[in-house]
Amino acid sequence: MNKAMVTKALEKKGQMHYLAYNLKPVSINEEKHTAIFVMSTITPDRHGDVVDQKSWILKHFHGAFFWAHRSDEFPLGQWLRVWLEPDPENPDEVMLMGEVEFAVDLGSDILRAWRHVVRGDLKMVSVGFIPGDVYYKEEGEYFVLAMCELLECSLVGIGANRRALVKGEDAAQALIDAKKVIEGEIVETDPSANRKKNAILLLNKAIRQMQK
């Protein structure tokens, strides 16, 4: 590994990372308000990083389920369990799975998020973690993040993983459609209006990047 790659690897080590996967819930239990998600896979993200799935450190995961990594706000619910299982798209590999329960009885915002998940509008979760080791894979030209300590996992709208693209659709158009949905939901008197406007700004940025 050359000096530049060593420097980049050191910069990534010990820093907070977020990776999201738009793989609709494996299953949804509408009676219990629970859903099972793919939380992480070995698929490279847009930044060229790969998470070593077999070395996940799960013992410090507290289980709180937030919206968009906003740990300063109330959670949407609680992760009931997390586990590793074989990845059907990557032989000899595993993927991180989790079952989450939405606390729909604690607020209308949580119930609304749950309904979006059931309808299929929101289907992405994002893991927040700190890698204990980072190294550069010369033959694949990507960084491997290993010994990753899982800290939290949130419901999000957009993520960095390539498997987050909507299958069979143009990715940029999918983001444009998502932006239109959010724009149609903005009500100035709604306390969530500013958050939705910020989401639109992020969508616009992502769309411009894809259209370059």
C-alpha cells in the first residue's frame, strides 16, 4: 500500500461512518408493528468502502432506532435483535440483519413513519459504526472497514450503498420523484416543515451529483 493509501486508511480508522441499504424490509408484521431489515452487506458503497461483515462487533449496540441518525431527538422505536446470516448475493459471505419495533403508540410522527415503511415509501436503514481497522485492497482498489463497532441504526431516505438504487429505474429520476413527494407534504405550520426542506436540499445535491 502506498503512502497516500496508508494516510487515507488511518483517517478512516476510529471515525464514525454511516452506510445505508435500500433493500425493502424482508418482512413486515403489521399487527406487531415490526419489520426485519438488511442492515449491512459487503456491497461497496459509492465512496469505495466495503464493510467486513464477518468481523462486526455487536456487543455495545444499544438498540435505539432513530430517524436519520438524529440521536438528539426521540427514537422511532427499538431494535429487538440483530444477527448475521448468509448473503444470497455474495457466496461465502454474511450480511447483518435486524428486527425493529416501531413505537407507534408514542406519537403520530412514529405512526406516520411506520405507515410509509408499510406502503414502501421508506425502505432504507443506515448503520452508524466505528471501524477498528481499515486497510486498502489493491486488487479491488477499495478500502475494507473491519472490526466495526455497531453503535446505532436509523431509518433514512437516501444512502451511500450501490444496492440502494431502485431496481429497474434510473437512480436520478427516483430521487427526483422522492423530492416531489416530500415537496407535496410540506405545510408551513407543520413543525416538521424545516426538516423536510433540509431533506429536499440534500436530494437536490444528490441529483446534481448523479447528473454530472
